[in-house]
Amino acid sequence: MQLSPEQIAEIDTQRNHPQTTLRATVPGMETHLYKVHEVLDHGFIRIIDYMGDDAAICQAARVSYGKGTKSVQNDEGLIRYLMRHWHSTPFEMCEIKLHVKLPVFVARQWIRHRTANVNEYSARYSILDREFYIPEPEALAAQSVVNNQGRGTTLEGVEAARVLEILKADSNRSYDHYEEMISDDGQSGLARELARMNLPANIYTQWYWKVDLHNLFHFLRLRADNHAQYEIRVYADMICKLVKDWVPAAYGAFEDYRLGGATMSGKALKCVRRMLKGEDVTQETSGMSKGEWREFKEIIG
Amino acid sequence: MQLSPEQIAEIDTQRNHPQTTLRATVPGMETHLYKVHEVLDHGFIRIIDYMGDDAAICQAARVSYGKGTKSVQNDEGLIRYLMRHWHSTPFEMCEIKLHVKLPVFVARQWIRHRTANVNEYSARYSILDREFYIPEPEALAAQSVVNNQGRGTTLEGVEAARVLEILKADSNRSYDHYEEMISDDGQSGLARELARMNLPANIYTQWYWKVDLHNLFHFLRLRADNHAQYEIRVYADMICKLVKDWVPAAYGAFEDYRLGGATMSGKALKCVRRMLKGEDVTQETSGMSKGEWREFKEIIG
Amino acid sequence: MQLSPEQIAEIDTQRNHPQTTLRATVPGMETHLYKVHEVLDHGFIRIIDYMGDDAAICQAARVSYGKGTKSVQNDEGLIRYLMRHWHSTPFEMCEIKLHVKLPVFVARQWIRHRTANVNEYSARYSILDREFYIPEPEALAAQSVVNNQGRGTTLEGVEAARVLEILKADSNRSYDHYEEMISDDGQSGLARELARMNLPANIYTQWYWKVDLHNLFHFLRLRADNHAQYEIRVYADMICKLVKDWVPAAYGAFEDYRLGGATMSGKALKCVRRMLKGEDVTQETSGMSKGEWREFKEIIG
Amino acid sequence: MQLSPEQIAEIDTQRNHPQTTLRATVPGMETHLYKVHEVLDHGFIRIIDYMGDDAAICQAARVSYGKGTKSVQNDEGLIRYLMRHWHSTPFEMCEIKLHVKLPVFVARQWIRHRTANVNEYSARYSILDREFYIPEPEALAAQSVVNNQGRGTTLEGVEAARVLEILKADSNRSYDHYEEMISDDGQSGLARELARMNLPANIYTQWYWKVDLHNLFHFLRLRADNHAQYEIRVYADMICKLVKDWVPAAYGAFEDYRLGGATMSGKALKCVRRMLKGEDVTQETSGMSKGEWREFKEIIG
């Protein structure tokens, strides 16, 4: 991930003009603003703006005239209560705006989270850069044989090398042809909106993405999860770190109740109760399918 | 609209703690923050927070590393272009959070705008105040005889007086009974969630309301319109004033293309073309219904 | 709940014109269509239309050309898998449209579920009927002393009688005054949009409400819950019965994983694991607050 | 666009099982159900289900017990009124579900319309087919020199041939490599979620897409427009034809007020009024920018 001198200058200009505000302000987030947090080989996450803090969640929950807070400890208790009882609207009172650079196939998963605002770099209007995601060798995994949509073991030497070779060569050839087609050197030059169709899904795109904290937590719960594809999970993991600096109490509650928690079915709860009474419960006597039982055993460790 | 000394103190506390930020900041909005902007007899609008400014709209539209702006004039041209061509996503990059106090029947219209975040004062949990909307005599209008959902002429002396008398007496009696029912003085006290059902729709409620600029403009177009009920229109008008101080270029474009503009049907456009060629077009030869023709004539003056 | 002869005739007309369709059709739902399912004293739920069935969920999940189903058993397994792993989009492929009559204070809670389509009876345009919700004596509960937003014990004789007396008298007086104000007998008649403000929150309103199955399940999880106010819970309970006849496999999965299930925090899971190993865990050694511990004990029975 | 015998059999099975329903049914739509409507070289649109008809729009607008309609003519007038005055909720009471096959770069534009339900064919789980969009020579246009995001003149012989050659060769090579990488013949086989990143944006994907009529009209207004990219416009045009057979009155109103209509700014309306009074207005005296003036002249013919 290399920024051009112009881009670095643009970022510096923004960081060098502090202003005075009466709005809720989080010093921890101010240090992150506009900076590049690198993800994958050419991607990044930059925080462009944020609204609200932990206190703003409580302020809205209490519909207060002022800060709506009595003490930090008191606020944390309320936030944990709200999270535990699935109160979503107070968390919607915080908002964050990110600038993200990411491969197109990651963007296609990301955009499925509809309750957010997006402005993507337009390949109808502008020319895309020659930047493609080429995985690290450790990230080259075989198709899983137990989970139909997941990854299995890491590819070994020759096969890994061949895959990387293909990805690099095809990316570059596609881009060479993209450039050839749009070139107006001695020809008309194909429309950009058409030429882009030759570019593969590992090319990088960029967007501004704005979302409220409730919907961001929903995104993170699904995408910072082990079942999520590695290439989107690294973005979710990075956002988790940044959110922790923004709303530490809300993030703590999220971590405990969502990321670290688990939902048990009525059947599973019955089994827990029987087991706590000393009964030896097996898959056969649990009423659960094999898949559910396997997942249940993982949860209760 | 009377704030208690505690409420005034809470607001003052918030206004007396300026902080330093790198975020987009609008001096004109900072002067409004937290202050009470009175609407109707007991209602108000308070700006609690805002995200973005005119430049942030352009920054997102251009997916920029920095401010994304070349000049203020240049930005205004882009904003007008975006508004004219119904580009909604750049306007979604600005967000505003309001604290609103409003009669319940106004709240019921307002909430129909779904793309917003709301935390309302809970009458299950808390006790509502004795505050009811009693219209000014000038606002007491008869049912319109031309428009089925609108108002006609203002009510005259005796009838107006009787209406006001009824509204005041019923409001107070309802609230007396509300208090009696929830009182735990020598009795158990009815649950608040039940007792509130006795309160009429002119009682005031409060909420925190957060919305992006695109959806706010949509709200304002419908609610700052002549066809909107007066009691919600005064809130919309007040918000218009505040938005003008927040994002003057975007508001200017909104005023020209939405508030001050009009949509013409294909039939209407054909008529305009015929009329510009000197033809004398009548309702009969226009292809429009009487209602459409009346509205068309109003538009072309 | 009394329908007028005209309303009965309208319903009969619709039920007497079966047509032929190639769309997914559920015989169990056809028997419910348009009929009145009574809720509270004057309310109801009527099914106006539905789209999809259990098979349609699988068909979409598999992006099939045909029914997309191999066997009913196979479909049920897939549906349970989708529910367990929080796949929401296949459930969004089913849609239901209801006509609901409900007290205004229930409507105000209901409308907070934003991801639905609503057309409400307009009190700006039309005159509301003289129909008010008056609770059964058993539903008259005192304010809870343990749960700030809930109900406690049922009110006793004299107090209950007095409350009912107040509600009935105030409802009728308000409606009498509403009629007086809008009357154009010898006067202009106050605009309906103004007169309605005198009506209390226990008056009935009506709306058409259309929602997809995923969002309906979300609504039902929150509103068919013990913590929901009784007056909205009876509507949710009735909808549960109807949905069970519509998509039995999806409803079964919902009942097991959502209604009958529970979410455990990371802390709670650790306690379960310790307890299953024979350790005696108390609130003090659990790391949970008193409130969390109480809820945890309820879950594990 | 070639369906396999299995796919044809699946479609036939669905079309051969008519059932009886009491729901609103549209004979014109029944003839379309499940059939393939071809778009581009390998794409299609298939109607999977629909809810409601023209009468259902009026029924909801009137919150009726029965059909809510007095006469077809009466309904059409109401529908035109609702469309003219931007009443969106009655149109939301109709819903349609489509199965669409489309190139990925078209899907990426389409998905930006967020208020819809989508289930896309999963390339993490399944293997994509070797089907790529290769434009007809007439569709190969040069980058526009007046409109930065549009197309200009059609490419001529040699250049067109070379572009087609590149697109075909690169598509096939990418797919050959995709197959090589995922093959488990003598190797582990790269995970599908990784291998897909080598595939270009002209590969076809498929999804189930469900949307209400209001949001569909919004989609069609933007995508059946001259400024939309040709490859998505042909899908929008096809949907327009199908919607016309579904809700002819609503489509008629949409065609007149949205597709065939235009929004004029306050400035533009002032010009029209001056011109109708005989004044000779030029860009200089109009108060509009050059771009606005050019668009204005197009509108008034």
C-alpha cells in the first residue's frame, strides 16, 4: 500500500487543521482520523468522520437535555443492559464514516449489508489503478471437505506457486488489455464502462462507507466471525480495533454478548439443563441433528 | 416552552466545554448546538450533533483522500449537478441528530418517514408531563370543502372559543385522571403503560431523531409543503432554517430543485411545448383531468 | 368486534371468487384469507395476501430454476440450518399483507418496526369510529415494583372499577366533543386533522401492514415476548398462529431457535462450562452483575 | 441463452400445476410466470411470484375491508392522483419476485438499489458456469467526449474486432485457469471463494430479487433512462414490459409522471412563465448554468 505524495499531502492538510467544536469528541478517535490503516496487500481503512460516543448512547436512551449521564460506571451498566436486551435504537445514535480500499470480490460481500450509505469510485467515469489482490502463500487454502463454503488445508509448494503465477499473470494481462482498449492513442478508445468488464474480481476498488453503530455491530458479528471469508474478516478485525477506541463500553458489551456469546435453541437449553442435573446426554437423546449437536458441543466446550 | 433550571444548567454545561477536533466543522452550526428553537406552544427543536458539511458531500462524490474540493464555487456546481440528477448517495454522507419535543399527533405523521433513527421518551417507563398543544385561534380552521384532507377558512369567534374551551378542559381532565390512576397514594397505582392510554393526541412527547441529509430533504420536501398539516410544517420550516446554516450550498440546490421546483408529467410537458409555439391549450384539449389541469395552471403561473 | 353488513358482504365477495394461479399456494392460508381474527375488544387481524411458502425459502437459497426442493424433509433441514446460522435473505423471500385494527397506543409501538410497508386509515381525511379499547379487569395491572417498564399485580375491586369508569367516561366524552367540533350542523366544523387531537390513545385505528418473513420473525421475537406489553403481545400471538399455518417448517425453526432459545454472553458460557465440570458457581464468582445473573439463572432453569 | 433439459423440465413442472387461490390474481402475469425472457447474450428475467394488482393499490390506500374499488375507471383516477402527489405507500403494497441472470458488472450497479431482497448464487459454495457477456458489435462504443460517464460513437471495424477478440480470449483464459485452480485432479484444489477472484466482471451471475412496486418504479426511472448504461437498461426495459402486464394503470401513471415527465427547478419554472408571456429568454438571462440550460432546452423541446 503506497500513497502518492499528493495523497499524503491531502491527508496531512486535513490533519493539520484542528477546529473547535461543542460536539461529543473522542480523543482516541481523533488520533486515527484520516490515517491509513493497512489491510491486505493494497487495501486500507481510513476513518473520515464519526458522530457520538459512549455517553451519546445513554443520552439518547434517556432522551436527555444534557449529557444524560450520571457516571461512567452507570453508563456502562446501562449500555450492557441495552445490548443484552436487544435495544438497537440507542446504538443507532452513533455513526461512523470510513474510506475503504478493498478487492472487488470483498466489496461484493460487503455491499450485501444494506443499511449503510456508500459512494464507490466510478469505473464508468474514472480509470481504475493497476492494483490487484495477490494472496500471501499462507492464505492459499484448498476447498474444505467438511464445510462446503469454507477453506481447508493450506496449499503446498508447487500448487501454491502455480496459483500465484496464474493470478499475477492474468491480473496483469487483463489490465494491459484494459489499457489498450481505452487508449485513445490513434483510435477512439472503448468506453470505460465497457472496458472495465475485462478486469478480474481481485482488482481493488474504493468507497466511502457510512453506517450507524448498531448496523456496524451486525456487520462485525457476521464478518469478524470464523465462518467469514478471510479476506473480509481482516477488514472486520481492523474495524473492531478502531471501534474499541471510539466507544469502549459499547464495544465491550458487544464483545461479551455477541462476539463471545452464542445463541442456544430451545432444544440446546433443555440439554444444558439435563446435563447440569447430572444426566449424560448424547446426540441420539438430544433431539438435535448431527450438525446441531457438533455445534452445541463446541459452544459448551 | 419553559425549561427547568436543571435543564438550562445541563444545556449550559454542554455548551461550555468546547473541544478540539479534526472533523469537518461548521461554525454556523456550532452556535446552534443544544439550544432550544421553539416551535408551537410547548415544542422545540434542538441540534444535538451533526456530521459533515458541503465539502463532505463533494469529498464522498469524488471518493477523495483529502477534502476532495478544488474551490467553493466548484463544489457548489457539483452539488447542484448531483441534486439535479437525483444522485442521492453523496447527500447521505451528512447526518444530523435532533432532540424534538412535539405533540403526539405530529409524532405519528413524522414517524412515517422510516429511514431515520429514533429514541422516544418512554411512557411505559416514565411519567409524561402536563403539556398539551392548544392551537392559536388563527390556527383553528374549518374542514376544507375543496381539499378533503386540508383546512379551509379560520373559525370565527364563538365556535373558535368553544373549540379551545373543549381542548383545554379535556386535556386537563384527562391528565388529572392519568395522575389519579397512576398514583400510589393509598392504592397500588395503575401501570404507566396502561394509564397513558387515557391521554389525548395533543399531549407532547419527545424524541432523539437522527437522519442523513438525503432523507432529511425528502422529509422537508413533503412536510415543508403547503399540503402538509400546519402543525408539522412549522417543525419542517424551522429545520429548513437550521439546515441552511449547516450546508448552505446543498440547501440552496434543494430549495431551487425541490422546494421551488415542480414535476411535470409527459402530458404537461406536451402542453408547455404547444403553448410555447403559440397554441391556445385548454383543459379539454390538454388530455389532463380537471384536477391535473388545475395543478398545472398553478405551476405555470 | 362487530362488522357491518356491508363489511361482511365485502369480505364474502372476496372469498367467493377463487381463481387459478401458478404461484406458490398454501391451502392452510387460503382458509384464513380475509377472515376476521379477533384481538382485544374491538381489534382484529385479517390476512389480505401472502407470497411464498416453505419451499420458496429453499428455492431462493438455492437460486433454482424450479421448485428448488428435493423433499420436504430435506427442505426442513435446510431451513433449520439457515435459521441457526442467521441467514436472513431466504426468509425475506416470503411476504405477508395484513389488515389490522388496533388501539393507537399499540400502533405507536408497532410502527417502530421500520422495515415494513404501512397504509393507515387517515384521520385527516376520514372520521374515526367511536371504538375504544377498555381492558378486561384481569388486564388491569399495577406498576411493577421490580421492572420499571412492566406490570405487577392485578388491581383489586374498587380500584379496578374506578379505573374502568374513568377510561369509559373519558373516552366517550372525548368522542362526543370530537363529534361536536367537526359537526357542520349550524357551524363551519373544525378540520378533522385538528379535531382528532382530542381523542385518547385507546381509540382504534386501522392499517394495512406488509412485511417479509425475516422482519416479521424479528417483530414476533420482540413482541410475542414476556417483556412486551400485553396489548401488543396478543396481536403477536395471533400472528404466530397464522404464520404456523403458512410456513410450518420456518415457524418451527423460529420457535426453537428464537422464541424458545436464548443468547448467552461470553461470561455466561464460561459459567456453564465451569458448572458442567462440577464447579459451584455463584453470582459473586460469575463475573456477572446481579441483573445478568438473575436472567442467567432463569435461562438454565 | 440455452437452458438445460433439466432446467426446462423444472420450469415445465411448475407451469403445469395450477392451483386455486382467493388472492388477487392477474391473468396477464400468470402467462409470464417462470418463463425465460432473454436479455443480452446469456441473461434473462423470470417472474417467480407477484403479490397484488392495480386494485390492491387502491384497496390499501382506502384501508378497505373488501376490494376497496368502485370501478376500474375510478381506480385509475386514484392511482394517477397517488402517483402525482408522491404517495409511495400504496404502491409498496404490490410486490414482485424475479430470477435474474446478469453479468457481474451489471449486478454491481443493480445492487446499489438497497430497498430490495436478494439471494445471489454463491461462488463460495458453487462453481460458476463458463458464460460471459460479449457485446454485439453495435454496442461497442467509444468513451463519450461530452459526457464523462457515457458512451460516444460506435467503434469501427478493426478496433471493434480487436476489442471483441480481447474480451473473448481473456474470458476464456480466465475461466480455463479458474477450472485448473479448483480442480482436485491430482492436487488439493484451490478454495472456490479464492479461485473466483480470477474471473472478470463480464461473467454471468444469478439472483432472486424481490422488490415492492414503489421501489421498482424508482429503479426503473433511473435504469430505464437514457443516461443509464446500456447493459442495465435492457434489463429495465424488459421489466417495464412485464410490469405493464401486471399493473397497467400504475404503469401508465408511472410512464406519464416519471418516465415521460421531468422535474423543473424554480429557475426553470420562472423561465417558462416568462417565455409563455412572450419574453425571449436566453441562457445568459435565465440564471441557469450552461449545463442546466442545455437540459432545460431539451425538456421544453
